[in-house]
Amino acid sequence: MPPSPEDPVCVHGVQEEYFYMMVHPCACGGAWRGDSQEVEERGGRVRHRVAARCSACKAAREFHFEMDARYAREGPIRQVNPTGDPSAAIDLAEWMDLARFYLGRIEHLTRPVEKAQSLLDARHCLEEALKFYAPGDEGPPPSALWSDASRAKAARQAEVFRRSTLRKMLDRIPPMERLQQADSLDQKAFDRQVRDLARREARRAWWQFWKIGRKPQD
């Protein structure tokens, strides 16, 4: 279910806060940039107050987040959600939008480490999307889509939202451990690996999976 506007948004870590702000941009469409934050820990829970400003119109807004204190401490690189529970802050379609963003930007990046970081974020987002599917689900369950916009997107891109499509995409992305170690890899070797993965799809770059079944105007 979507978070209540009166309560802090429950997340599993700072990275999920960042993703939440990405999928809830300013009314003008601009991205939020954090100016400052306050942290309060009480009873095993941590609350973050993030003061943000729109990068386009300069409007100000505060975001309030809450998480288990165990997840507030530094973990693996870009850790999002160490549990098997689906997000209570970002719905399935929003996770797919985030994956689309990080996969789509790879072709514009030049440094291998940047590509690895974008692949790592994309892998996290796809794994979070999969957490909404029960064992017998092939399509997305209604409880995973929290808005009319998300439901319309899933209906319009039914093939993209199939569990088997998500699994296929994850199989084509290097394992999490490999991506987390990318900073220590030889950059030429990693760049070669990314190019090899791209060549597996003859008609389009493999990370452009969201174009499956879409009309040109979508």
C-alpha cells in the first residue's frame, strides 16, 4: 500500500530514500536535491528529515523517512533492501521506471565504473520489483500497483511486467557481487564485459528491455 501523507515514509535505508525522491519529483518536473538532513534515533527506529530543493524551479520541500536502526548503518555498496519484503514506499511500476532510467543511461556513460554503478542500481531496482510477486504470479498482483498511473502502465506494457521478463533481464546483468567489486576491476576488462553483454541482443541494446511491445509514441 502507498505510504500515508501524514506519516513518515518507511524505507529500508538511505538509498531507498533517494529512489523515493526520484520517483516523486517536484510539481514542475524538476529533480529534488537534498540541502540538509536531520537524524533522530529512538526505540530502535531512525527518522530522517531531508530538506530538499527543486533543481529546476528552486521550490523547497521536506521529506520525512523512517527505518529500522539496523538498516541506517552503512552496509554494502548501494544497498537498498536487505530483506525479502517488498517496499512500502515505492510500488512495482515505480521500481520498473527506476530500472528503466539506470539501464537507459548506460549507453551515454563513458567510464566503465560508471556503467557498473548504473548496472548495480538497475539490478537493485529489478530485484525490488520482483519482491512484489508471489510464487504463483506471472503478472503483477493488484496490490503491487498503487496508483491509476501505475496500473495503466502495467496494462500497457504487460509483457515487460511479466515475472519471466524481469528474471530474463536479471540473468543478463552481472551478479551483484561482481558489480560491487567493479571499482577494483581493471577498467578495460569491465568495459569489454559490458560490450559483450550488449552484443547478445542483435536488434537493440539489451538494456532497452522496456521497449518490448510498446508503441512508438509511448
